[in-house]
Amino acid sequence: MRSVVFKSVGMVNFCCFKDPMELTFENNKVVVVTGPNGSGKSTMFDAIPYALYGVGSKGLRGDDVVNDEVEKNCHVWLLFDIDEDEYRVDRYAKHSKHGNSVLLTKNGQIIKKGHTEVLPEIERILVPQKLFMNTLLFSQKVKTFFTDLTDAEQKDIFRKVLQLDDFVLWYNETNEILKKNGDKVTDLQNKYIVQTKVLDQTSESISKLILEKDKFYKDKEDQLTTFNTKIQTIEKAIRITKTKIDSEQSLQDLENRERKTSEEILSCKHEIETLTNSLNSITDGIKSQKKLLESEYRKESQVAMSECSQQRDSETIKVTDELGNVITMLEEEIAALDKSITSQEGSIKVLESKKESLEKDLSKLGDLDSKKAICPTCKKPINLEVVEELKKHKSETENEIKSILKKIEATKGQTKPLTTQLERSRKIVREKREALQSNKGRIVEEYGFRSKYITVELNKKLSDLSEAESKKINEVKKRNEEQTSDLHKKSIELTNLQKQLKDAIQRVKEYSDELKRLEQNLEIGKKLVEGKTAEEFNDSMLEDFKKKKEEIDKEILSLKEAGLVLQDEIEIINFWKNAFSSSGIPSMLIDDAVPFMNLTISNYLEKIGGRYVVSFDTQAETKAGEFRDKIAVRTLDTKTKANSRKKLSGGQTRVVDIATILTLCDLQNSIQNIKFNIMLFDEIFDSLDDENVGYISNLLRSLLEDKSIYIISHRQIDQIEADNILKFF
């Protein structure tokens, strides 16, 4: 579950706040905000929804929030955390530098600018504005609470709590597809109507021509019948016999060939279907194999890269440790040399100081060889014993000075090699440090090449797989194309055979008629033969109409098949359209949430006296006794038996509304997996008696386990055990 922690809210030149003001939210406490009307209690907390959504609980937005006295440079900011990430919203109005703008910052980096970018991001990472105003901020002054909303607005709240907005999008998409398919159906229907009309006209023309043909031959037959009935009977018997013979030989052969070709076509279609299924299977198998290979190579690449990285880090650490130990030893040696040199220099200074002191003392003794040695202090002659003593002291002093000079020279002689060694050690340290940096660079470059090589190998193998895939698929496609071509040839052959069969039947009939006419003409004479045989009915127009009818029949069949396919698609889409509609899956999800809400609100109402019974329902009964979809909130006062919210007093309504907002908050947290650290209640104790104030106070205090409760009131509430009181003046 995502944890949202509001840390602080600040403002300057916002509504009644001219001077900078910032409020830091406390943890797990009940904070009562008191003060007279107009002191800015509600405004302070109204800055929170304004910073997030650009509009306050009372609908103030834009330039309306700018302080009337200053009339510019309005700035509101809000700091909050979501899990481990830190966010900040800065919203400006009539600002001399930022104008009317808003910035969203994450971990110190600006991620969104402008209201059109910030608002969707805020609603994504937190909750939509309506949910915020109905689950975190409750004010009796603003009529935007759930029970005060219309049926449509209540449904919208539920959709946002249950995250059903996507279903609206999917419903619109399926509805658009249905419209397009409806246009396709209309087009098919229009084409079908046109083709049906043409077919009727063609059939009518064929019938008319057949009647004309029948009449033509019947008239001719009647004329010929009158010549010789006996001959006509004989000719008829001959025609029947020859027709049977010819039909048995030629027609049977054509029918056999037609049947064989039809069987070959069916076999070809079956082979094409098999190849198509095989192609689909191969394609799916190859896709699966490619996906598996990519996954395996990805894992291998990650393992190899991890091993390379670990080996690189290990070698880097090894080289760093080896060189670091050497550098450390050298640095310790340098420090020791510095210390030794410093000690030697100090000794030299001490000796030189002592030498100077002795030289001063020696200069004071003056010339003691003179017999009239004078005391340098009192200016009186010194006796010989003292002179001798002073001479002895002077000699000792001179010897001591010489000894000190020797020590100074000896010490300087010791210091010089130390200084030389010190410079050499420092040079070695610089060289070792440069070697360390060089080795680090070489190791990083080496393993960088190894990582790149692994990636190149992976891409090469995937490319080889793609080539193999394409080759296999092309082979199957080639076989499919060959079978399709063979099917086309067989279809043409079948059409030709059918035409030949039809022509053969027609020829049999023509031959029979011709035989009849010839035999009749032989009997009635050359004149009748010459006259009557020259009359022939024009069959070309009839054949044209028959061919046209066959084409139309095929077109109509094709339109029917397309209509059936389209109808199946429409039925499927209609199914999902109904599923995505408000009466489908969203309605089911709302119905599933109702038991949770009823149980939750019952628990809250039990904590505030158990007097009221509130239940949520998704069905409402009309005056006519019918039920329709509606978010209904049913309320019962077990004491007064009032059975609707409208019949409750203002104080009673407030108790029910508080239980409802807490229920919606719990539903939101469970569905959207989010938890806020604060809840804000503005003037909720107005119109409540002392008993209900105590109930509500205890209820709110029970919520302190994971959030803080801020209660705004212009009057002192003794029943509230406040952890802190924030006074406004």
C-alpha cells in the first residue's frame, strides 16, 4: 500500500494571508484549530486542495485567491512524501516572476510544469479531485459531499473510487466499432438489394425468352406435325434412341471428369487449410522459441554482465588495496620523516638559542687579561681572585659554545638525508597514486569491452534466429502459394468441364432436333426443308442472361457469407459493449463493494452510539414500484424511526455524514491501495449536542493509529481531548 504523508503547507498573499505562513503537520495527533470567524482557519487548509488541483473546496481558483490588499505575488506550496519519494507542489497566481503557473517537483527535480501537466499527474499519484474532497476534507459549508450529490455525481464518485474510468473508454471504443460495422452491414444490405433486383430482372428476362423460344418451336412443331403424323412418330422414336446412345457415351464421360475435378479441388482446399494451420503453428512456435531464446540470452547476459561487474569490482578493489597499502606505508613513512625533521629542527633552534645566550654572557665578561678589569655592572675594579674565576668561567663558556656549534652541525648533517628521503617518498606516493588511477581506468575499459561483446553476441544470435524463421515461413508460404495456384487451375478446369457438359447437353438436344427436322424435311419435300430449316431461334441472348444470372447468384452468396461473418463479429462486440456498459462489469464491481461499505459504516455507527442504521444499495424503487440502477443511501434512526436522511435534524445528518465519509475513505484505501496521514474536518461539531460531540471525538481519536485529525471550530469544544490547539486571531 502506498503511504502518502503530508508534511507541510505554506502560503503568501493567499486570500486573507498576506504575510508568509507555513503549517507543519503533526503525527498521530488530534489538533483543534480555533479562532473567530474570518481569522483564516478554513483558508489555511483550503490551500491544500488549491495547491494540488488548482481549486479550493469553495470553488476559488485563478486570480480569485490573490490577497485583495497586495493584489499580486500569490504563492502556495505543499510538501508531501509518497513512500520513499519526496514531492513538492508550487502554485503561483499573478506572480511578478512566475505569473500564473504550477510546478511539480520529485526528489528535488522538476517533473511537470503547467496545470495541464501537473493535474493529471497529481490525480495519478494521489486521487482524483472529487475523491480528495469526499474522503480527506469534510466541510459542512461546501455542498460537495457524497450524500448531497446527484445520482450521476454519486456514480462518478464510485467509478473513481473503484477505478472504473477505463470501462467508459472501452465502452466508447466498442460502440465506435459497432457504428463502423453497422455502416458495413448497411452497405452489404444495399448491395444485396441491388443484386436481388438485378437477379429478378434477369430471371424475368430468361423466363420471357424461354417462353418465346418454346412458343417459336411449338409453332414450328405444330406446322410440321400437320404434314405427316406418322413420319413424326417415327422420327421421335429415332431421336429418343440416338439421344440415349449419345448421352450414355459423352455425358457420362464429362460427368466423371467433373466429379474427379471436384474431388481434386476439395483435396486442394484441404491441403491449403492444412498448410495454413501449419504456417500458423510454425509462426506461433517460432515466436515462442524466439521469446524463450531472448529470455535465456537476456538471463545469460545479465549473469555474464554481473560476473564481469563483480570481477571488475574485485580486481579494482585488489589493485586499490595493493596500491593503497603501499601508499599508506609511504604516507606513514613521510609522516615519521616529517616528525623527525621537525624534531631535529627544534633541537637546532634550542642549541642556537643556548649559544646566543652564552655569547651574550661571554661578551659581558669583556677583556679579563687587563690588570684593571672593570665590573661591567658597578664599574669598579675587580680583584685578581675574581678575575681568575671569571677567566675560568669565560673559558668554560667558550668551550661550551664550540661544543654547541659542533652539535648544531651534526644535527644539520642528520637532517639533510632525512629531507632527501622525504622528497623521494613523496615522489613515490605521487607515482603510486597515478598508477592506481591508470589501473582503475584500464580495468573499467577492459570489462566495458566484455559487456559490449556479450551484447553483440546476443544480437547476432537473435539475427540468425530471425533469418531461420523467415526461411521456414517462406518455405511454407511457397507451398501454400503452389497449392493455391493449383486450386485456381483446377477451378478453371472445373468451370470449363461444366461448360462443356452444358454445351454437350445442349448439343444432344440440338442434334436430336436437327435429326427430327432432317427426317421431317425428307418426307415433306425440298421446299418445306428449305423454308423451315432456315428458321432458327436466337439462343445467344438467352445464354448471356443465364451467364449473368450465375454471376449474380455467386455475388449474392458472397454477400450472404460476408453478412454472416459480420453478424458474428457484431454479436461478439455487442457482448463486450454490454460488459463495459454501466450495467455490466462496472455495476458488478459496485455491487461487490456494497457489502464492504455496509459492514464498515455499521462499525462506525456502532462506535457513535448505535442509534443510526445506514446501508448502501445499487437499486432504487420508483413510485411505480419498479427498480432502477441508482446509488441509494438508506438511513434509519432507530430511536425516532425516521427512515430517510431528509427527515433527520442537522446534527443527526452530520453524524451520518461523518460515518459515510470515513466509509468512503476506507473503500478508497482498500481499492486504490493508498493511505493518507491526515483528515480535515471543518466545523463538524456545529449543530451537534454534547453527547454526539463526545461520540464523534472518540471515533476520530480511534483513527490516530495511522493519521492525524485536524478539526476546525470557531467555538471551544471541551469534550475533545486535543493533543494540540492551534489558535487563529
